[in-house]
Amino acid sequence: MNPARRARARVCATAIALLASTLLASSLECAWAQGSWPNRPIRVIVAFGAGGIADTIARSVGQHLSSSLGQPVIVENRAGAGGTVGANAVAVAPADGYTLLAHTTAIAVNAVVSRQAPDPTTQLTPIANTASAATIFVVNRAVTDRTLLDFLRTTRGGRFSYATAGIGTTEHLTADYVFKAAGGLDATHVPFQGGTGPVTAVLAQQIDLASTTLPTAAALLRQGSLRVMAVAARNRQSALPDVPTLAEAGLPDFDNSSWVGFFAPAHLPDAIAQRLNASIGDAMRQPDVVERLGTLGFEARGGSQPAFTAFVTSEVAKWTRVVRATGFTAQ
């Protein structure tokens, strides 16, 4: 064999060997992921305290995951820095499917405003969306204005106060973005520590308006003490069919839902990601979970793992635009 043929033969042999090793590795990974995983308990880190919606959903999903995967699922609350502490703990964990993260919309906002927060699309693996609830604008039942914009413009000539669950929350950024885009309004933000304070202040007529979520205001809405004047969504919500969207209420169109999703460390094997997505999706279809979420004012979500990844990417892009438009900086 001449030198040229020997060289071509060596190249071909090397290519075949590389291809074979790649196929073998892929085959072994799939076999390991689908066959032997999971073979020990799975830990779900909730980035917020016990009793909140992320914790409630994580525990409900955890019970169903344990049944479907045949392993105990341990839920651990690791709150701090608006969810950054828990997110970072998962970001540095092994990508083996045994450490998951339950987080909210805040993970996308944090990625924009905090250098300490991980990027949910590059430093984590988005797994599944579970539930969401749109931001709503509520006023005291004594308000007689028909539209939210009429109320905002007639309240002391466009000067009004609005309350949220805290500086940098999605409810705060949503309201700030919409009011600035509307123009001609002089809005004073009154931040509280948590969601109960804003609706209580509106109930007592200490604050004109609250930017909050249905789960937070549900009890007072059922009592008729508060009234929802608009929902921050593209379309009307099934839980509030008679409530107009922001665009219908005369304000700039904006869509913001508080959602809860599951994540894993970056570079999680695809087979494990798909199996987790399927198991979580199945959990979200269980009647008891759907009923529980409905009682809390949340709507169950689902969809594929790639679809959730695309959604999270779009959320980071959206909050990047909002932060730039409002000039918000983390304190």
C-alpha cells in the first residue's frame, strides 16, 4: 500500500473509532439515565421559605415524583437573597438528577439585576413549568371608577400610591413599567415585606392600589372587600373572566405571570431531563394538585422541557427590557 493510501486508511480508522466511542458513550448514558436512575433519594431545594407557593407546589410535586420514580423525594427550604441562595446551591451541585430546584419568576429577574444570581439557562437546566398566576391590580371596593386608567388619573389628579410585596419583585417592576409607559401619572411606590401588607393597606384605604397576585388577594376578593380592576396578561384569565386586561383597562399592554418552575444543574443528561419533565407534568395533571392550585388562585401549567427552556429564555429577555425601561437597580 502506498503512503497516500496508508494515510487515508489511518484517517478512516480514526474516524470510525471516534464514531464508535461516541455512540457507545451515548448508549451508555441513555442506558444509565433510563435504567439505573434514580437509585437513591432526590433532593428538591426550594429557594424560598416554608409555606409559600413554591414550597407548596414543590411538596405536592415531590409526593408524585416519589411514587412515579420509586425513590424518596426530600424537600429542603433554602431561602435568602430573593431566591439566589437556593439557586446557587443547585447551580454548583452535580448534574446527576439528584438535586433539583423549585423557583419562581424571580429567577429570571435576579439573573438581570444581580451579579451573584445564576443564569437559569446557562448555569441551570430548566426542567418543567408547573403553575402560574397573573399580576393583578386591586383597589378598595369603595372605588367607583369603571376603568383602572380613569381611577389612576382621577385620584388626586394622577397622583396615587401603589403597594407591592417589595422592591424588585415582579409586581413592583410590572407596575413601574406600565405606569411609566402610560405617561402623565405620578405614582409613589410603597414596598412591603411580603404579599399580605399591600392588600391589607388597600383594604384600610391607606394605599390607593396594590399590584399583587390572585393567590395573595383571594380571601379579600371573595369577601368583596377588594376589587380587581385589571390583570397583567395578554388575555383574560379563566379565574377572572370579567376582569379586563391592562390593554382593555386603558393602560399599556403587558403580560406578567408569577410562575413556579423546576430546574437542575447545567449539563443534566437529556434522558434524565426528559423523564423528570414527564413525571412533573404528570403530577400537574393529578386532580388533587389541580384542585389545590385552583384554590390558591394558580393555574396548572405543563409542556415539554425544550418549551420551558425557551420560555425561561424569553422571561430573562423580557425582564431585561423592563429593567432598562424603568431604570431599576438592585439595592
